[in-house]
Amino acid sequence: MTRHFLDIHKTDAAELRAMIDAARAMKTARDGRPRGMPDDDQPLAGRMVALIFEKPSTRTRISFDVGVRQMGGQTMVLSGADMQLGHGETIADTARVLSRYVDLIMIRTFEEATLLEMAEHSDVPVINGLTNRTHPCQIMADVMTYEEHRGPIDGKKVVWSGDGNNVFASFAHAAGQFGFDLTFTGPETLDPEPAWFDWCAAKGHPITVERDPDAAVTGADLVVTDTWVSMHDPQSARERRHNQLRPYQVNEALMARAKPDALFMHCLPAHRDDEATSAVMDGPHSVIFDEAENRLHAQKAILRWCLGV
Ligand code: CP
Ligand code: NVA
């Protein structure tokens, strides 16, 4: 069966754990060598990977490209707009065609339905590089980053302050799969999807909602936020969102409520001094650039899992 990496809640928890462990081992094995130097193991030798972007990207684009190359594979980075995909060819036909040329497809797109249709009709593994609804590769890197700094994440208190968006959704899935306690603090109008509350509750890790950010962050092991306006949000909503989310900015006063050794995460790109202040982003709790680096290592493990190599 073709192994797609579509979402954290759709992937077996033991396999997710194995991917995190593999990512850490691969990171250690590189032992600080130059980025362009291949890994000792070349599990992707002879493999061709298509990286398709219907939205902008810095981290996802570059970390997948570098990761595939370090493991001996080749990549082609494609813009959805430049393909027939952007001019009316169906997703299903695109998937069938790409399956004749490449060994794996990573796609960043808008609607989740596009990702799912690609996976349904592809004979090769498909990886979710972000949709309007979820961002699983990011949170695999975030779990890896937390554990690198502080040990096992299970049982820890993770607080999300801000918009209940696609990155939050994948944190919710990770809470259920890796066993941490997740609190959401944000305005009711920007609550996460009800489906994620139901899923986490069924997994025995119900999401806590606390409207007061100070109360929410008290005793946190990890504080996380993201942009107030995502790529799929209409620009016309920008001012309203900023007004609603300003009380949930992660600043030094809010971080002071967390445990003294709490970490701060942001998937980036950030709008400095909106959702988080520069003092926090560049401060002692912040691990934002480790998160960015770990995209590379976590995705290498995801690629290997998908290809069974
Ligand atoms: N965090 C993240 O996915 O960044 P990019 O949009 O730059 O890929
Ligand atoms: N929530 C953001 C994440 C970007 C990596 C977005 O979807 O634009």
C-alpha cells in the first residue's frame, strides 16, 4: 500500500514516534558537516521527488529540497500556477501523470480536498506540505525540537495563544498522538474547528479553552503562536483579526507566567511585534530557529517512512 503522510492524526502514533527518533538519529549522524555534503546513508539514491507549491514558502521548499539531496535523491520544485494544474487539468489526472515520472509528491495547497484527491489518485506517496486546514510536517519538527531541549513531551502543558488555525490543528493532533496537554487561548471568533476538540477528547487528551491569556499560560512548559493572518485568509480580514488577537500577543509579560524553563515556538514566518514581540522571539525561551532547522531532519524521516527506505 502507498504510504502517504497526510496528517498527524491519520498516522499511527508508534510510527510517528519512530520518525521523531529517526530524525534525531539522522541529525546526530550528520555531525555538523556542511549542508551540501551527502549523508553517509543514501536511501533516496535514484529517487525523484516533486515539490509542488500553490502558496509561497521558504522553509518547506528549501528544507525538503536540501533533505532529499542529502539523502541522495533528486528534486524538482514546481509552482502549481505554472503547471496545467493551475489551468484546469484535474488533480486526479495530475496525480496519475506525476506517478509515471516521480517517486514521491510533496504538495502545499489551499483546499484539503486537493491534497486528498492527489493522494487518492497517486501511485506514489504524497506528503502534506500545508493546507488551509493542517500543517503536519511543521509539528513533527516542533515535537522533535521540544524533546531535544526538554526531553519527552508527553504530559507537558502546551499553550497556543492566538488564531485557531492550520498549525494549531496539527498541534491538536500531536497532543492526541504524543500525549501532551493542550490549552487554546484566543478569541471565540477564531476558535479551532470543533472536529479537533472532538478528536482530542476521543483520544483522552481534551483541549482546554481559556479565554484569559494570563491564566492560560500560567505554568506552561511550551508557549506557541502563529501569524494572525494566514496565507488563505482574506486580506480584508486583516484589521479585524489584528484587533481581536492583540490581547493574545506573546510578549515578555505573558511568557513570565509560564514555567521559568518554558520554551517559545513559532513556525515562522513571523510578523515581529504583532503575534510575538522581538524580545520573546530573540529571548532566552525561544527555539524558533531550531524549529526551522528541524524541519529538515523531521522531513527526512518522513520521506524515508513514506518510501520505506
Ligand atoms: N513554517 C513554514 O512552513 O514556513 P514556510 O511557509 O516558509 O514554508
Ligand atoms: N498559518 C500560516 C502558517 C504558515 C507556515 C499560514 O497558513 O499561512
